[in-house]
Amino acid sequence: MRKQFLFFILLLFTLKAVAGDHKKQEVDSLLVKSIEYASKGDLATYIEIAIKALNLADAANYDEGKAKSGSYIAEGLVTAGLFKEGLKQLDRIATTEYYMNEIFMQSEVHRLRGRAYGGLLLYQQAIREFRLQQGVIKRLAGEKKIKSYQFNYENLSAAFQRLGQLDSMQKYTELQLENLRVFDEKDAAMRYQIVYENLGNLYVQKDDFAKAQQYLDKSLELVKKYKIPVVLNTYGTLGLLEKKRGNFKKAAAFYEESLAKRRTVGSRIGMKNSYRELADFYRTTNLDKAKADHYEMAFSRLNDSLENENRQVVDQVLNQILKLKDQEAATKVSKSVKISLIAVVILLVVITFFVWRSKHNRKVLGQKEEALQETEIINKELTEQIGENKFNNLIDLAKSNNPEFLTLFTELYPQFIQALKSFDSNLRSTELEFCAMAFLNFSTKNIAEYTFVTVRAVQIRKNRLRKKFEIPSDVDFNNWMRGLAEYV
């Protein structure tokens, strides 16, 4: 009887393993297909196939497949402008074992988080993610390391450009160029051309026309030398350069050439940007009002068309995400049914087995009592571990200046928040966060580092709060905060 029972269990696991291997291959095949659609620019289909891969990976409990398909979905959502949905996918990826063990996946999650924060205009949060990515990239090797650094520098350069910090933008654009030195020019001609183009644009913004001309000439030289088919920004930047120099006719010629190139490659977004540039140029320089009106009208038509198409893509993607959530719920129900059926079958075998072993009932009952005691101990340890994990998460949120810090802190220490509000019910969230950090016994230097301000700024805020709460000057600020909750 015991042998039959063991054989039955072994058979179940063998069948499950064979089915699992087939599903893993299917997931990998779907991911390859998804990338093919991404290369064609079909964003909605790319995400749809990645969602199919994720559902299949969930059903097969294929950890690597869950992480990879999740990263594809997150990339697509961020590209579509659904930044918060993308961040949720990234949080899900971070729970997989594959993410915990795979350095490149960790790097990709930081990169995508940075892009999402940038899309939400949270540029400091974006920069922090890109810098965290740099710490991970150091542990990579070979081409993955070089390419990861390239995109990291490019993203940091763009973030600093949005903040108007041109010196930092210059630093990371030049690092892109330095990072490319390991490749022969012919093997990375397009990447070189893009970096030269970006440096030209940077120096135009800094009014260093000689250097701007130098890098834009290098960009055009590579285009001609290697017949690079896509040149979207170099001619437009040359137009801006000549406009700043006062050479309006040359500027007009470059802007028109930029539009022609974008039409040739079929870049509708590029064409829209050219229409905007040309309309503004002819209007502000008073060169040709008719052309200004013509390009303004062309811009409006194309912009409306693109916005309509973008809305359709976003609607498609949102529908796919809603389906994903429904499928996840259905998968959970399906899993529950399967588990219940297997449990019933196993239970029948076990009951039969224990009937045969009826002589040992007392011993079995004793074993059950011991198992129950062990379960109670495990449950207690798990409860303590959950509390510890929440506290560790709270510290991580504080160190990254994450907006969710105050929400989790309020959940863990409601008495302290209540006590603070009893002094002043109109306390701002920034004041509550500051007091929460003091409650956690962060030093002045720590608070300054985590909130991206100076030590002096932290000291000034402490003095203001001392006055508001009437904290004596001889009383330690952090100790006063920690003792506050005891009086609620």
C-alpha cells in the first residue's frame, strides 16, 4: 500500500514537470514574437503578446518567464505613457526569484523605474533610480555592461536636460561618447552619430557656437560616410544654430531640410516637430507669415491625428491590462480548483493508507499534536518576520525619499501621527515626514542626504518645529519625538 501511494505521488509530479517544460518553451517563444512586434513599432500587439506570455508563465509557475514578460509589459506601458501601471508591473517583477538572482534584470528594473518617474516629472526620483542602476551595472560584464551604461548615461543626460542643468547634461553625454570608444566607429556609427548630435544640441543651448558646429559637422560626416538612413535632429539643430547666429536664410534651409529628411523616413512625430519649429521660426523672425500659417495648420492637423492614434493605442493597452487582471483572478480560481481536486485524490489515498495503519492511530495523533505546535511556532515567527519586513521597507522608503514613506509610517505608528496632529491638525505632509524621520532617530546628516537638501536646511526646519511644538532647547529633538507617542 505504501509503495502504491508513493508511486501515485511520483506520477503526479512527473506529469506536472513534463507539462511545465512545454509551457516554458511556449512562454519563451511568445517573448521572441513580442520583440518582433516591438521592432515594427506595433506597441499594442507587443504588449498583448507579452501579457499572454505572463499568463502562461503564471500558470506554469515559470519564474524567469514571469520576470521577463513583466519587464516587456512594463517597457510597453512606460512607452505608452501609462507610467503608474508600469511601476506596478515593476513591483511585481521585484518579487520574483529571477529578479533577486539576475543582475541584468535588476539593472533593467531600475532603468524602467527611472523612465517612469521621468514621465511623471519626478526627475529627482528618476535620477536616483538611474544612479542605483549604475551600482548594479558595475557587476555586469561584456557587451551587456557597455550597453547598459550607454542607456544609463543617455537617460541621465535627458533628465538633467529637463531640469535645465546643462553641465550635468554635458557630463553624461560625454560619458556616452567615452563609453563608445571600445567599439570601432563603423560598428557603432549610428550611436556615435546620435551622441554627436546631442553634443551639438547641448552646445547650441550653451551658446558655444564653435563647439556646436564641430559636433554637428561630425554627425553629418558619419551620416554621409556610413549612409545612415535616419537623421531626425541634426538638421533641426543646425537650423537653431544659424538662427542664433542671425543667419535666418541658412536657418530656414536647415529647418526645411530637417522636415524633408523626416518625411523620407516616415517619422510622423518628427514631421510634427518640424512643423512646430518652422511655424515658430517664420513667425518669430517675420520672414514669411504665409509659411508660418501653413506650417501651423499642418502641425495642428498632424498633432490631432497623432493624439487620436495615441489615445486608441492607450485604450487598447488599458483594455489588455484590465483583461490581464481578470485573467489573473480566473487563474487563481482555476488553481484553487485544481489544488482542491488533487487534494481530494491525495486525501482518499491517505485515508486508505491510514485505515491500513489503524493500529498506529495513537502515534499518528501524537504526531499531529506536535505538528500543530510547530505550526503555531512558525505562524508566530512569520508574524514577527512580516513586522520586521515592513519596518525594513519603511527605512528603504525613507532613504529613497519615496512618497509612500508617510503612508506606511502612519500604518505602523498611528499613535505618533495622532499625537502630532493633536498639537496642530493642519500640519503639512512634509512636516509629518520630517517628524517621522526624527522619530526613526535619523541624524541631521541622514535627513539632509535622503531629502536632497543641505544640513543647514534641516537644522532650520528643526528650529521651526521646536518653536511650533514648544520643545525646550536643552531637550534632544529626536528623543522628544520618540517620547511623544507615549502620551496619547
